[in-house]
Amino acid sequence: MSRKRVGVLISGRGSNMAALIEAAKAPDYPAEIALVVSNKPGAGGLATAEANGITTATVDHRAFKGDREAFERAVHAELEGHRVDIVCLAGFMRIFTPWFPGQWEGRMINIHPSLLPAYKGLDTHARALADGAKVHGATVHFVVPDLDAGPVILQEEVPVLEGDTPETLARRVLEAEHRIYPAALRMIATEYRLV
Ligand code: GAR
């Protein structure tokens, strides 16, 4: 079995990245984590990746002084340089120009903390609570140029409980994220074409 080489893009603590790393330790998992790239120097997830023997790189978006495509080309060069087949966004908090998703069409996926198409963007848990939603959850989807709009691969529902705060709800949604992200990557790595 040839395992697909995965590049994970992070901006922070990287708990979803860690879930992918753990899943990829299984001998029958069809993907290996070849590279972790952060746009934030010192992001917590970098240390976790390094502790697992995974190559890391930092491409600091601030060095590109607002030239978003130049930043994306630098990230792309890292991914190409490590022969990455599939890109996983895991708490990567930069919005792309159309160029980057164009390079990775059908080969880049994202984890989002809501049941898309509900609550695209930020502050998903607070918005769900403010609406009185009874069911919330998480989604893994293909990345397209429009934000949080690509085809859905997997979702898991999480019930909203009496007395939930954005923090308690986020904690339970994160547990769901850690289940569906490795499962979705397994699917995509096995046959990762759209349709
Ligand atoms: C996760 O909840 C992820 O779904 C969310 O950020 C968190 C990152 O946590 N992503 C987004 O909101 C993307 N728009 P992690 O760094 O521990 O994986």
C-alpha cells in the first residue's frame, strides 16, 4: 500500500493535527503526515508535531506584508518540496485568494466547527447558542475558493445542552472533530477525487 503524503496547515494548538498524527500511526492507515506548516511562529502544534518526529516549517504571513498570494506561493513551495499529495487545514486561520485552492482542487480538506452550511466563519459556538440551536456539530469538507463552502465529506452532530456556554459546547464539538477528521482523511486518502 502506498500511503498518501499529507501536509497539515495550522495556526495554533493543533489538536486536530494531533488527531491526524495519532490516526496515521496505525499500520493500515492510508496516509502519513509528511509535513506540518504554521503561519504563526511558535504555534503550539509545532512542538507536538516535532515531538512526533514530523518535519515542520513556519511561513510567517506577516513577512509578506499583505501580499496574500506571495504568502500562499511560499506555503505551496513547502508542500511541493515535501511531495505532499493532500493538504489538511487544521485550525489554519488565513483566508485564501482563489489561487491556492486552485492548486489543490479536490486534494485539500478543512475541519470546521459547525454543521455547514450553518455558521460559516468565526464564533460558531456563540452564534449557535444565540440562535437557540438544539443541534450543533462539526464538518469536514473540500476547500473551494469561497469560505467554508466546499462539498461536505463527513459531519457529526452534537446536541446543545441546557446551560451550555460557548466553551462547554466547543469542548464537545472538538471531540467530534477529532473523530471525523481522521475518518474523512482515511476516505480521501483511499480515493480522493471529487466524484
Ligand atoms: C478547531 O475547532 C477547528 O475546527 C477550528 O479551529 C479550531 C482549531 O483547533 N477551525 C476553524 O474555525 C476554521 N475556520 P486545533 O488547533 O486544536 O485543531
